[in-house]
Amino acid sequence: MKKTTGRTIDLMFLSLTFSTALVLALIIHLTRQSGADTISTQNLIVSLFPELFPKHYHNAIWLMLELNSARKMAHIYEFGALGLFMTLMIITSPVGKKLRNNTASTKIIFLYSIGICAFASFCDQVHKTFIVYRHFDVHDLVLDAVGYVTAATLICTFYYIKKHPIIHKPKYKITPDQAL
């Protein structure tokens, strides 16, 4: 029975690795687009999924973060997906298996995930400097961080709750005659 569980986790790790690589490939593809291609892709995505890109002209926070642009919100979605798959991949990885018995495993998994996603975000911005009419944007780094930190926090919270349930099992079994 242990071999089945190990094999399931290995298949899960491989599928999550593939999903993470797919998200990274999508991010690289979108970064390589020219300005005109980016606008046409933006218009297509907004027409297909208008609910994902609401306009909140009355909200000061949205205006301050410039989230009324679909291109800016896409950073949160792209790197949120990267953070989600990266965190799940680390949990199911061989390193994650070794960390399961460690008391600080959730923190370590969170830090690995955030570190790798931050590196990917920084590399994405550096990559944009080599594209005509694109530039390094610190604001995009912040929006990327909102996406992957939110995703990693949610996954690590669920992982911690699953690992440390709130309702603890009693150490000793009490029989009905001992209860009184």
C-alpha cells in the first residue's frame, strides 16, 4: 500500500512540475510579445473573460495600484498561478517529503516557493528590457508578488491545517466505565 501512495505522490509531483513549467512558458511567451501583440492579446482575453477584469474607477486602492488595466491584473493572475503550482510542487517534491516531519516545514516550503517565484518575477522583468518598447517595471514586480504570495499563503495555510488539525485525538482511550 505504501508503494501506491508513493507512486501517486510521484505522479502528482510530475504533473505539478509540468503545470509549473507550462505557466513559466506562458509567462515567457507573453513577455516576448511586442507592444501591439500585447494589446491584441489583452483585448482577446478581456473579451473572453470580462468578469476577471473588472473596472473600479471609484476605488482609490485599485486606481493607486493601476489595476484598471487588464495587463496589470494579468500579472497577479499569471504569478498567482505560478505560486500555486510552485508551492504544490514543492510540497510533493522529494525535498517536501523530507520536510514533512520537520516542525517548521510549512515555513520552509513557503520561503522556497516565494524565493523561486520572486526570482522568476525578477528574471521576467530583466527579460522585458531586451524587448523593443518594453522596460523593467518595479510596479509589475509588486503585482507579481501579490499574486504568488497570496497563492503560496493559501496553499501553505491549508497544508498547515491538514498537517496540524485543530481537533486533537486523545492520547489515551477512555472506556465508558472510566468516564465516571
